Amino acid sequence: MSLRAVTSLKAATSLKADAPLRPLLTSLALGVVGGWLFQLTGMPLAWMLGPLVANLLGAMAGLRLGVPDRLRNLFLGVLGLTLGARVSPELVSHLSSWWLSALLLLAGVWASTLACAAWYRRCGFDATSAWFSSVPGALTAMVVIGERIGGDPQRIAVAQSLRVLLVIMILPPLYWVLEGAAGTPGIGSDVAVSGLWLIAVLPFLLPLARRLRIPNASLLAPLLLALVLSLGDVVRFSPPVWGTDVMQLVLGCAIGARFKGLTPRVLVGVMGQSGVATLISLSVLGCFAELIHQLMGVPRDVAFLALAPGGIGEMALLAVALDLDPIFVAFHHLLRLIVLMLLLPVMARHFRHRRAREATQ
């Protein structure tokens, strides 16, 4: 990957910048068109994939697009409320039986990281950038820590962002073809609408959760709140179907608009490297998912989605759309995130000492 190509994607993978009103409206308008077109195909998660693809194409065409972080985080919070409300006492009783799948998940993450790092080294990445580009999860933390210890932040950001994008683009059509999962009823369609007042709590809950340094606070804090309220039989959050479509729309637009400044030429240049790395990661983690299926009896599609190297929000949303045990999926993705955040200081110290040794030789 050329330096010019990497530099041109620096803005494309930024996760911090808020978008003004006109780019937001343009992004949402494209998302509505894309969602409607994808819905005509009967594909699951149409209202996330359609807006994602439409915004990606719009970004490549040079349109000014963007979804503010605050808006994105608000709808991630709505997703967290939806997931937490699905936890029941019967489900909690099964947590103690997931220790084996948790161990296999961590082993799979380690193996896939090693395999992808070896591939990126062959592509010319330095050791630090290759490793932090290959760890499946905690995108922002990987970029920040990787840069702090001497890695290339642009390369890490591009590799991490494209992996998430490719996983989101690959898995729904794959499940649709293999499982015949088109036309699932959607989140909240099986119960009465309730607990919508919890959305008004999110603007107060999310800043508090970030101050408390809760990992992935926008998703996890609302999930925990809804979980406690649901288990206590206080209220169960259940949005209308159209509300979940809006949630998917905003999240899909946010992902696609992130790639502003991306050109077809640059896309072709970097997609090959990231595409191979994503296939390597999916293959390695797929083997560990098969072990979970064989040893624990977890359905193969559920096990694979629980280990897939995508974002926790997107994978949980896909699990809900396909009715594939979203709590099992979310639990394993959350476990991966927490373990990675705990191991980040150890990883940083290792690569800092490694670079120091290389500098003295």
C-alpha cells in the first residue's frame, strides 16, 4: 500500500469528527434509498446494509457525508437496551456453562491474530503495525496505542476499518444463502411496544458510563441497565419494528460515511490486502467455532457469529435479525473486547521493549 493511498484514507477512518447538518441529511437520504432497495431483495439487515453500501458509494463519489458521533452513540444505546431486554433468568443460568466457548474464543482470537499479522508482514507492514492491524476488535484503542508505540496509525486504522466493513458485507448475504434466513420478523415484532421512556435516559447514562471508563460504554451501559430492569421485572424495553429500522439506518450510514475521501483506485489497492486478512481471520475463527459446535452442541451458525471478527454492535444486530441467540453472540464479543482492553498494556509494553532492543542493535 502506497503512502499516498494510506494518507488519503486518514480522514476516511476517523471516528471522532462530528458531521454538520447537510452531510448528515445527505447521508440519511442515501441510506433511505439504499435500505429500500436492499429490502426489495429480502436480505436480512437490509436497513443497515443498504445505507452502508449507499454511503460507501456516495463517499467514493465525493459527496460530503457524515453521522455525528453523538447520534451514532445514541442509537448504539438503543441497540444496547434492545439486547439487555432479551436477557431472562433462564438465560442467566446458562452463563456458567459457557466457559468452554469462552476459552475457545480467546484461543481463536490469538490464532487469527498471529495468522493475519504474518500476512500483513508479507505485505510490508512493520511488526507493530501488523500486529495491531490484526487484532480483531477495539478499533480505536488499537489505532491510538499502536501509534503511541511507533506503529503506523493510518495503516492500522485502514486495516481495522476495512475488516469490520468486509465482515458486515459478507456475513448477512452468506447466512441468507446458506440458511435461507430472509424475511425474519425483526427486533421487537414478537412483543408489545414498551419501555420507550428508557431512550430519554440515554443522554444522561452514556456520559456517566464513559466517565466510569466502561468499555464500549455506548452499547454496554444501556445493555446492563435494560438487563437489570428486565430481570427485576420492572420494565422490558421493546421498540416498534419501524424504530429498529431507523436504528439500523443510522448505524449503517455511520459506517459507510466513515470512508469519506475513499476513491475507487485506493479501494482496489487496499481491499486486496484487507480482503485476504479478513478471509484468514474468518477461516481461523471458523475452525474454533466448529469446535464449539462439536463440543458444546451450540448451533454452528450461532457459534460462528459469536466468534466472527466484526464489531460487537453489528454482530449482535445481525444475530437479532436472524434470530440467532443474540445474548450468546453479544456475550462472547463483549468478552473479547474486555480481554483485549485488559491485555493492551501488556501488548504495548512488549512492542515498546522490542523496538528498543531493535534500536540498540
